[in-house]
Amino acid sequence: MMANIFSLASVTFRESIRNRTILAILLLGAAFAASALLLAALALDQRIRVITDWGLFCLSVFGVGMAILLGVNLVQKEVGRKTLYVVLSRPLSRWQYVVGKFLGMLAVLLVVMLVLTCTLIVMLLLEGRAPGSLLVKAMVLSGAEIVLVAALALFFSSFSSPYLSGLFTLGTFVVGRSLPELEKLIDRLQLPPLHALLKGLFFLLPDFADFQRAPRVVNDIPIPWQELASALTYGAGYCLILVLLSCWVFSKRELV
Amino acid sequence: MNSDTAIFLAGVHKTFRSGLRRRRTRALRGLDLQVERGEIFGFLGPNGAGKTTTIKILVDLLRPDSGEVRILGRSSRDHRARQQLAYLPELPSFYDYLNPVELLNHLGRLAGLDRHTLKKRVPQLLERVGLDPAERRQLRKFSKGMLQRVGFAQAMLAEPEIYILDEPMGGLDPLGRRWAKELISELGKKGKTVFFSSHVLAEAEAVCSRVAFIHRGQRLAEGGLAELLQNDTDRWEILVQGSSVRNDTRVAAAGAAMNEAGEDTLLLVEGESELQQLLRCLLDGGHRVQAVNRQHRSLEDLFVGLMKQEARKPS
């Protein structure tokens, strides 16, 4: 069982990492992160703040973008191109296929995150500042956010087309990032019949704002370990539910 | 169903729904089929007959609405049923950025083969399908025919009992088709069960021991090749030198159909007594008979006949 999952993950990783489009996006991300030095030149005495802020922004944007791109194509591309037919005709369960693909995608995302974070760290070192634990915590939270987006994309792609999956994932991400503001808004609007319904919906949606710590790093406000652990536990739990749901949906699916 | 049954389908129904109005398309209507171990079984029918749907149900890519589907006695839903099964899809597609060695190693691991076995078998198979010179080339650079050969290699990887091949000659050039036919015959000689769908009836005729015709999701005919191709009518072809026979009213009155065959004339007649009468007419008329042959009934004739019968039925 583990050999099957490992083999699927390894093939997914190799197939993605050799794809020139993926490599081009990764290099573009690294170039964007490195361009922090140019922006810093305009910032006079705020160079470190600008480099950190821009680096974390690039990590988030390119990481989330890559998670959506890879996630929505993970299953659907193989269904469309029928490459999964010879795989699923082997004696393996469909959940093993989904888990293997997901782990392969996580390995690619890990490479993306490593490249972007290393670029940020190099930029900081060039400015004579070593990355502190606050920055590392923010990077870890950003990584958790990217993994959660990938799980969301995988879930949508287990039953809908890549375009729709991309749209659903991006929509959920944008709403999830704005949840605190949206909750304040519905509290202020005073719409009793809708209030409970929207509150329930917001509870079900992933709270991406929980992973957003760049402003704290820039302003040197500490992130307690407890807060970090709580956000990571929430992300891991949500991911697990999404992967389980994806396995269940895909195992019921007919491959016409 | 007995212990020698490799593939068993009983009363299999499958309906697809499509569009906003969820329009129903009945792909299979109570299909029954039984394939014994060691048979090379041709699954034939026109486009849209339900061949690929049946094959996808056998490998559990689709699930039937009702009916029973068994592979070597196990339900097709049980993933252990696929331990003794290989599947070659129609015009197969593989991972673009892998090479054939990586692909076969991956699929071999999924089939439960260990590293040692794969190290030995993968190069042998690539040589067998004639792809050893391209073993390190990425699959996106392969032609259709080469991908079909990779498809054969992946099917033979775990040396299973049953081979399910969907249009296995697709994408192959004439030499490739001959190679594929030899390969299928070889599998049959080794005692393997081969279940394959095809549009190319002449090729099915050349390799199959038994065939079934399917149309609109139902089986029209099934049986051994010899049994199905047995002539139920005596049809004869007579080749007569020259074209003067075409103006002979006595020959025309004998009820023979006349066709041009280059400068000569080909006469077609049904029944042995009619043949004798026609031959007498020809000899009396001074025509030179070059050849008399009993017409052979082909799978194509049978297929066309079945389709005509079906067309006459009210839908």
C-alpha cells in the first residue's frame, strides 16, 4: 500500500518538476522575490521591512498560485488525457491514487516554497540581516496556507473541471482571507434571517486569515508558539478532511 | 459460470446522463457475455455499440447500473480482481515527461512487482516491443504507434492471466498491425485469455478463436469463428474470359449476377444446381471459364448481414 502511494507521489513530483511551465513560474517567482532589492533601494531606511514584506508577499502569491495550478490539474488532467486508465486498472484502491497524487503535489510545493524562502533569506543576508524566528514562523504559516489551498484545489478537482475548480478554489481563498472583515460586516448589517446562515457558512469555510502574519513580521510583533501551533493544527485538520472528502468523491466517480 | 470462466457478464445495464436536461443514453441493455480461459475473444461492433463501455466496466473505470460482472470469479469492483488483468486503452496516453523505463517501473510497482524483477523485465519488454533505442526519450516525443507499443509493454509487464485490449491495432502502421497480431496470437499460445475490441474485422478474423458482435448495447451474435463463418448458402464465383458473356441472353436468364473484373467478367451464382446450369450455358455458348471458386463468408459479411437485419427492426 505504502509502495503504491510512494510510487504515485514520486511520478507526480517528477512529472511536475520537469514541466517547463511550472519551472518558468518558479523562476519568475524567484526573480520577483529577488526584485525586493530594487524596491528596497527606493525605501531608504526601511530596506529590511520592504524586503521582508515583498518576500512574504511573493511566497504567498506564487505559492498559492502554484497550489491552485497544480491542484486543479492533479486529477482532472489525468482524467481528460486518460493517463490514469492504465494506473487505475492496476490492483490499487482509488484513495491510494488520490493520496499519492496529493503527496507528490506537496513535494513540488515544498520545492517552490524552499526556492522562494531561500531567495528571501539571501536578500536579507545581502542586507546584513539574518532571518529571525519571527520570519521563520511567518514562513511556516504561509507554507501551511499553501498546503491548505492545494487540498482545497484537489477537493474541487475531484468532481469538477479544471476551470471551475480554479474558480472555486480562488473564490474560497479570497473569501477565506477576508473572513474576519466579512464577519464584522454581517454583525453590523443586522440581518436576522441571514445572520445565522452566513455565520454557519463562514464557520465551514477555511479561515485563511489565520495564516496571514506578514504585517506582524514587518512591525516586529511576536507570534506566540501557541498561536502558531493552533493555526497549524487547524490547517492540518482542515486538510485531512478535504483529502478524505476527495478520496470519497473520487472513489464514487465514474471515469467516462 | 465455471472455474474456467475468465470473464463473466450477466444482464449488465449501463445508462449515461448528459446535458442540463440529463438526457439518458442507454449504452448497455442487459449484456451477457462469457469468455473462457485461454480464448482469444474478439468483441466486435460498430461505433457507439457499447464496446468501450463494457471494457471500462470490466476494469472498474465505470460501474454498471445493474447486472453481474466477474473477473476470474471475483467481482470487478474488488481491486484484487485486477491482479490478474492487464488493460490497454484505445489510443493510450501516458505521462509526458517520463521515459518508457520510468513509466514501466512505476506501473510495475503498482502491479506489485519488486525492483529486482523490474530491472530484468523492463529492458526485455522494451526490446520485445522494439522501443529499446528510445528507452530514455520522454514519452511526449513519441508517435502514436510508439505509444501503442508502450501500451502493449505495460500490459505485458506483470504477465497476467487476462489481457483486455481496446482497439489494439489503432495507431499502428501495417507492419505494426502484423506485429500486434503476432503478439496476440503468441499470448493465446501461452494460454492467456485475450479479450479485444476492434473495428478491423479482417484482423479479428485472423487471430480470434471466438467472437461476439454487439450493437446498441446488446449482443447480436456470439460463437466460435468456424461456427459463425459456416456457409449457410452455396455462393460461387465464376471468372469468364472477356466481356462477350455480358451480352449472352442465355447466361443472363440463368440468374447470375455479372461484374466486371478488368477485361474479364465475374459471375456470381447461388446454389449448386444453378451453378451446374450456368456452367452448361457458358460452355454451350463457347465462353472460356477461367476459374470457379466457392465464395468464402467473412466476418465482414456476417457483420454487414447482422447490421442489415438490425436496421430492418423497428427501433
